[in-house]
Amino acid sequence: MVKEYICENCGKNFKQIKYYKLHSHKKMFENSNIDNNKDINIYNDDCLKGLNKLPNNSIDCVITDPPYFIDKLDNNWSSKEVKNDKKNSHIKHLPKGMKFSKNQVKKLYDYYLILSKLLFQKMKPGGYFLSFSSPRLYHSIAMACDIAGFEIRDMINWTYTQSMPKGMSISHIIKKMKIPEEEKLKLIEEYKDFKTPQIKSCFEPICVAMKPIGKSTFIKNELQFNTGLLDFSQKVGCNQDKVPANIITTEEYNEIYDKNFMVPKPTKKEKGIGNIHITVKPISLIEHLINLFSKKNSLIVDPFLGSGTTAIACKNTQRKCIGYEINKEYYDICINRII
């Protein structure tokens, strides 16, 4: 006899426990009225619209991982479409994440400049704006923040080893060339160790921007706005005895790095049930950034909440959070993870 799982909220039957849990989480959210929670508020909305409703000089810190496929920012965006979209790169057969387009860089800069100018109004002096990026798109984000008025104070490298090399062999291209077969074989042998110019990426840059404090001093700004100074009691390293650095690791791979730069390792279960987001960040990483760049009870904003990691980290570190996620699919994942 097949076991069935019955939702206590609505009585619906499920034959598989994973669908039962997803449904139960959703029903719990509908009954919990989380949108009215004074500490964690998540909105299925365009961040530009939502941010405009916030008072000026009210945000303590912004931590976000913006999307790089800017043409996918509308509310009809779907992760399934991204995975199946064969036109998601300049060469249609390339895997996702290997798109290279000058137009993409310009679009990202233009959009992020609009966002940065808006956040500049909404953030307190001394508030930190942290943006995850990629090595080849970092300059767009950093320049947008700079032009909007922020000071670029640093770049943090989140370093890891678990990534796939994206350079591609050119043998299949040579095989399609209209040249004699003998010449093809010769070229294939000659270029067997050569690939397209995309070396293995082992870090994500985090742009550390700060709203200037003007002619004030850091201590005066701290006493007025509770922003600007960093909490160096937040230790890192496998023994939790090193001061924070602009290199962060979340996995063990080198004794020196582990001792100096590691933050607590993420758990295997923290991603959550049914989380299909393609760039989920470790909760421990976001908690470290929150603890370093903000104080307890501070308001943290994430304009691109994704699957809700920032909101979870805020809840774990006693911060308030406002998060915006325009995509309904990801918004539902946020709710499932936060309750």
C-alpha cells in the first residue's frame, strides 16, 4: 500500500513527501502573514518600485547578488527558460554562464547606475553596498556605484575550487572546416591543448561600496547613524582567530588559506527543498558579511533576493531585512526557506 501524506491545512493528499513538504510550507506561509513581519519583509516586486517607497537615509546596508542576464529581469523570467534558452549566448550551443557580449556589459552598467543612484538616496551615510559579481563584469558594477556617488572602499574575493572550466576545445570547429581531411587532422593535433579564452574561474569579486560620510568623522557618523565602522570582533579562519580580510573561503583546500580566510562551512541541507536557483550563496558567507558591515537590529536590503539567503542570514543574526524578488518562482522559494 502506497503511503499518502495529507496537508493539515487544506486536506490535500500527496504520494511523494517532497511535494507534500513544499505544499505544506506554502500553506504555512499563507497563514503566517509574513509580509507584515516587523523584521523580515519579502516582496514579489520590482526592486526599483519597492525601493522608491522607502524613506531616504533609512537603509543601513545592502547585500545583493544581481542577475547578469539583464534581458531576463522582467516578471515573466523563468529558470526553466534560462536553462532551455539556446540563444542565451553569442554561440547558441555554449553552456549557460559562458555568454560573452559587450552589449551585456553596457546593459548591466546602465541598469546598475539607476539602481545605485536610488540606493544612494535611501541609504544612511556610512552604509555599505555590497554587490557580488563576476570577474569580467565587476567593472560595470563598480563603476556604476562610483558614478552614483558611492566610494569604492575595497573588493572582497570569495575564493573556491568547486567550479567548472569553461574554455572549449576547437576540434569540432576544425572538423567542420572546408579543408582537406589530412590538413584537418594536422590542425587537430596541433591545437589539441588549446581552448577558447575562458580560464577556470575560482573566485567571485564582491564590490564594497560605501555612502560617503561627508565632512564628519567615522565615530561621529557611527554615533548618529550606527554605520561606517567595521566590527573586527568577527574572526575568521578555521580556528576563528584571524581578523577579516578581503579574501574569503567557505571550503577547505589549503592549510594557509583555511587558517586565515575561512568562514564556517555551509551545510549540505541549507539550500532547502525544491530550491532550483542556480547561484545560491552559502548562508555562512552572507552572515559573515552582515556581521562585519552592520550592527544588530540594522536594516539590510537585498534588491535581488533570489532564493532568500540574505533574509535567512538576517534572521540568524538579529537584523531586519527587506528583500525584493521580481520572479514569482524564486519568490516562492524564498518563502519556503524563511518560514
